[in-house]
Amino acid sequence: MEIMPKSTSSLIDLFRIPTPAAMLALTAATSFLHAEEDMSKPEIKVEKKKDADGRESVYMYIDGVKVHETDTTKQPLPTVVSPGKILGAPPTDAVVLFDGSAESFDANWTDTKGGPSKWKVADEAMESVRGAGYVQSKKTFGSCQFHIEWASPSKVQGSGQGRGNSGVFLMGTYEIQVLDSYQNQTYADGQAGALYGRSKPLVNASRKPGEWQSYDIIFHRPLFDKNGKVTRRATFTVLHNGVLIQDHTVLSGGTGWRGPHAASDYKAHPDKMPISMQDHGNPVRFRNIWIRPLKD
């Protein structure tokens, strides 16, 4: 696990505020950090021109685009989307993967073999069923902004990794741990919000058992060359209940439980893969799942 040394305490403090403004700041900040991984230098050009009144003005161009360009044919404005009225509601450009209905579940989710999942849908949530196996999305995704809400059982049973255990796997491969970590002792890189076996969360932001919790994730997928060698590792920025817990974490390899899988290097895979959630034997519930694909 490696942490990019670009975080600041003020940035972390901002992310503790569960507001749409904080989410916008998160997206902007992680986009900036992600861009820094590209070590190639932009092409910068400085041009001096005399205005009609004879004054000399200096114009800067970055990669051929003038700084503060007002001509929208040369520098298009960002697409306008309407944010949700409440924190966590999907914006207008999101792909909604689960809205709480059985119809939404059937339309978007299968078991790992592509058949109907045996997970339950009740009270506007999907629930893991012991022995039913993982559930996975029909659609495939790569780099993304991902939102999901989850709740461990209200009745506390078990301890450590046996208490409210599940997981969210981006690209079906890279796991963000789901666990009842409220006053529940376990290893740091296996508690809620950990990149399992690789990176512990910065803080434990868990709510009490049975209460709804949220993950907001900015994920940039790994890139591979034609020989299958990784040329850029995956990065995660994660907010747990509005609190920053993974700060542009560079994932050093595969995630998993002990053994060679946990210690594995990257293995080449397609550019887009399903999202999956884990059946770990505990009735963990999920709701309000949406995603916004991002450029690589």
C-alpha cells in the first residue's frame, strides 16, 4: 500500500462535511491528484499581442488551448448536471444500478454465472443470503465515481470478521471491505473501508449496527501494456459516511485474504468489468447504488 503524499489536513477536514460541496471538492481534488501521475509535461506557449489601444497583453496556451478561453467552440464548457436534492441521491448523469425495487434488481444484477440471483429484495434494499454467492452487475465499468449504501444486521452476532461481513468489488476484483466495525476489534486492513489486505482506512467512521452507512468512491482503474504488464496502478479515494478514509491510495496489487491472492501483483484484465458484492454468510443489506463512469 502506498499513499500519495499530496493530502493536507484542510482537505481532510473539508471531507468531514457531508455536503454536496464536499463531494464536488472531492471530485476536483482527486482529479487533480490523478492528473499528477502523468509525468509528461504539458506544452506551454506564451504569446504577446498588442491590443487596439497599443497595450501589450500576454496570452498563455496549455496544450494548444488558451488559458481563460471564452470561445466555447475552442474550450467547451463542462456539462451541466442536476445534483440530487439530498446527499447520496443520484445526479442526472448517473447510471442507477439499484433504486430499491425488485424490478431494478432483476434488471441490473445476476449471480456470478449470469443467472438470477438468490439475494432478497425487501424494504427498498437488497440483502445477502447465506450460500447464494456473490451478486454482480450486468453492466461493466472501469474508472468511476461510485455510491453505495449498506447496513450490517441490527442484532449483533459474532465478532471480528464474522460480524456483518461483506465487500464491494470494483471491476469484480478490487475490494473495499464492508464490516460492522462499530466497537468490533479486528485487523486494521480488514475493517470497514479497508482496501482489503492492502490499505487500512485513515479513520473508523462506522455507525452503529443496523444504521445505514455510505461509501462514495473515486476509482481510477489500472492500465496494462500489450504484454499484460501494469503501467499505472489503480487508485482509490473513499468517503465513509462523508469522512475521508482513503486519500488517493495507490493500490499496490490484488486484494484478498492471506495467501498468494492477497500478496499477488496485478493481473491483466479487460478495461471494463462488473461490480460485485460479497456473500460472506451475514445478512448485509445494500441500497441506493449508482455510478458515474470516468475517463481514464
